[in-house]
Amino acid sequence: MIGKISFLVSVIFVALLSSVTFAIPGIPHQFYGKIYINNKLAPNNTVLTASIDGDNYSTITKNGLYGQKPAPIFYIPDPDGNRNGKTIQFFVNGKPAGNYTFENAGYTELNFSLDTFCGDGYCLGEENCSNCPADCGECPAEPLEITIHSPENNKTYHNPNIPLIVSSNKPVIVWMYSLNSEDFVIFTPNITIVAREGVNNLTVIGVGLYDEIDSETVTFSFELPPCGNGIKEWGEECDGNDFGNLTCQSYGYDSGTLKCSDKCTIITSGCYNSGWGSKGNSGSSGGGSSGGGGGDFGIGYVTPKNDSYKTNEGENISSTSQKEEKTICQENWSCTEWSECIEGIQSRKCIDLNNCGTTIHKPPTVRKCETKGENEKTEEDKNEYGKQLPTGRFLATHLVQISIFGTILAILAVIFIIYRKKSGKKPVI
């Protein structure tokens, strides 16, 4: 028996160790800097590519800068947590530009300087298909064209989580989008964006080979779904007779019928447990819900699961049956995007998807903000603002996970030692 337990503990230990080693992503390494070509800042949309473990990550320049405003933030992820110490190879428009060692949570300013000339096989700097076809190729007869399939132009959505689906007639090296004039974000098709309530503007840019570039903009709206149209939509528990896949059984009852309020929230007063018959009248199915002598429930009434419940009129009715502990309703808040900054205030709407009727954990719906023009920053300050690590949330999340796994491993080690002692064997540490 002891041997079996020791073997089981060993298996669990190895499994947990493997999950710590391979399952937890590492913290990304962020890069920013300048790119010079023939001693001049690289033109806009020059492509910088980082290659590691056979994966490529690309970004573009703005005003000769990359990884900082006005260019998008640029970082190399560590999806399997095993890239620390490995070599990253960098390329500018395909030309080797240098190497750097990957560091988890690294934040590195890395500048590149390259020389080029027409005929070296790389389309760089001021070269293009017109003045250097030898490097940049013949000018294409068909220009790059991108298409936004979703969100659709001038369409109204009732769910803020909207798929961003794009395509192009030619290969695209870098995709970027900007929602409601926010900073451009590099993405890999296809993803999901979160709209704010009201009108939204989305711009997508595609950068192809030889500095080809195209953009498209769509305008769409997000409105909270109208309650009462008979269709259960985002933010609603139900609508008319549409409860999704929910039944009384979903709430712990074995019989009955759900009802939907005029606010599209579920009412469970019609649900009951058929095995809990009323006093002296179990198994009956007819009759009213109240009456009888001495305040007991009438014939045919079946006691609900909890010792008290709420009717449609809001009355509290106590059961004379065996009492059970009430289930605590867990709030589940879903919020729209923050509104525009108007007179120093932003607002948003939040809905409790579980309709608990409490606001203990409700997120803030109003916050202070600064409109454009207030507290203007210098260009240097703005660049410093752009140098924000996108890695803080990764760090917090992974430290917690590592702490949990460390605690579990420590407990398993103690159990293993105890069983070794009970078996009369000297524990080996």
C-alpha cells in the first residue's frame, strides 16, 4: 500500500513539475528604438522582423521609430516559458540587422543602423520599384487591397464582442488596427475586438511587400439589446420564451417551468423539487398553492428547494419542510467600453449577468479623465509614455501560478516524507 501511494505521489509530482515547466507562458521581452538606413531615419512602414524558435514577429516604423509612440508597441512573447537565454535574430525589410538574447521581462532599447545600395538584394530606405527594380521588383500592376469582412459597415450590433475578420488580395506582412482613434495595435487575423456603446470607428492597415500599404475604415454601432423581442441576446438571461439552454434543472430543481420577467431576467418561482411533497399530501398534483388548516400549505403544493423563496410579487414565503442552506448568488458583471471624455468624466454601463440584485462587486461606472489639450506633454514625455511594459499582468499572473504550484509541490514532498517514515525507511531528500 505504501509503495502504491509513493508511486502515485511521484507521478503527481512529475506531472506538476511538467506543467510548471511547459504550461506556463513566460513574460515577454519588449523592444523599442530607432532604425537608420544610410545614416538617415528609416522611412515609415519599414518592416522590422524578430525571429526566434522558427516564429516571426513583425512591426513597422513611424518617423524612424519602432516599439514606441507613434509606432505600435513591440514585444516578443514566450508562449511555452522556455525562451530565456535564446537568441533573437532581427531583420529590416529582410536584411539581417543583428542579434539579441531573449530575457523574460526584458525592456530593451535596441537601435539598428544599416547601409544599402541598389543591387544588394534588399529593398531599403529610399529604394522602391520605380528607382530600384533590381531590389524592389517590378511595380505591381495590381495594388494591395485589404477588405474588412467584420464588423460590417453601418451595422448595429447587440454584443460588444465583435470578430475582426480581414482579408487581402496579396500577402500582408503586418496587420494593424485602431478602434475609435486609439493607438494602432498589431494583430494576427482573425481576432475579437470590444466595442463601446454607441458609434464606433475602426481603421485597419495592411503592409505588404516592398512597402505596399492599404487601409480601410468602417463605422458600426453597439447598442444594448432590446428586451422583449423574443430573442435572448448579450446581457440578457432570457427573452420571452427564449432561455437558451437553461431549465429549472439548471438551478437545482427537478421540475417546473422558468419564467422571464419584463426586464429579461429569469424567475424561478415556478420551479420545485417533486420529491418534497407538502405536509400529509405528497404526490398530489392539483389544487391551489395556499390554504388548509393551521397555515400549512394546501393540497398539491410542492415545497421549493430553499427554505424561503421569492414570488413574482416579491412576497417571502417560508417552508415548513426540512430547511436547506441558501445558495449564494455570485455576481458576474459585464461592462461596455468607457465613453468619450466629456467635461472630465467618462462613463460606461455594467450588467450583472447573474441578476443577483446586489452591487457588492459592481465595477465603477464613472471615472475622471482628461480631454485632449489638458496637461499637454512634450514629445519626449509622450515617447516615454509609450515605453510602457505590456508585461505587468503577465508577471502578476505567473507569480501567482508559480506560488500555487510551489505550495502543492511542498505539500506533496511532506506527504512523501511522512509515508517514508511510516514504512520504516529513512527519507531521502
